[in-house]
Amino acid sequence: MQPRHILVMEDADDDFDTVQDAARHVGIVHPIVRATSGDQCLRLLSSTTGSRHGPPLVLLLDLNTPGDDGRGVLHQARSVEGLRTLPIIVLSGSANPRDLQFCYANGANAYHVKPVIHALHLQLLQQVFAYWLGSVVLVS
């Protein structure tokens, strides 16, 4: 059985590179799978639900992406029985209270505003990985 993966929905190459750097800095060994749109993310989620590989360990979700955006992914993921316990961590450039309210009302486990400064963004992602993959006991 392959190790479970981390699913990252991120359309910006620089931001995805920062995710990979943060994972490497904290010693994450799980494969990181990238979706660049909501549609692609939903396809990846549906292909793992019920498969022998299982759903990802966590989903890092950007809200503003092409196609069905992060809001649609969050809403649809929480409607699937096999994904209801999947930790969904929103990483967005938006600090809009309406986005925050929407995400928590629709089952997000955490909401972080992406810092514009690279070093702060890297630090935030390292903290996210350390917490969700180091401190929290996840459903297996």
C-alpha cells in the first residue's frame, strides 16, 4: 500500500514551490499531489474516495482558482461521506470576513491568510505542516 498523500489545490507556481519547501524543511515524507483548479481537485478527491490508497491526509485549499474554486471544493468535499473527516486547511490571499465565515460554516478546519512576504509564507506553512502532520492525530 502506498503512503497517503497531501493534496494541495494551488494554481500559483510560486506558492506551490513554497508549499514544497515548507514540507521539506519540516521533514514531511508524504507525497504532495497538486491540483491547479477546483475541477481537478474534485477529480483527484473522487478517485481516492473508496480506493485502496484512501483520501489524502490533509487538503491545503486555495480559495481563488480557475474552474470550480476552493469554495465549491470545500462545499462538495464535505458532502461526501468518505471526506467528512478530511482536514481541510484553507490558505487564501483573502482576509474578507465573508470568505472566512463561508469556509468555517462549510466545514473548513482552519483558515490562514497567505502572507505576501515569502519568508512569512514559508514560516506559516511550516507551522501548518508541523501542527497537522506532527501534533494532530488524524483518522487513518
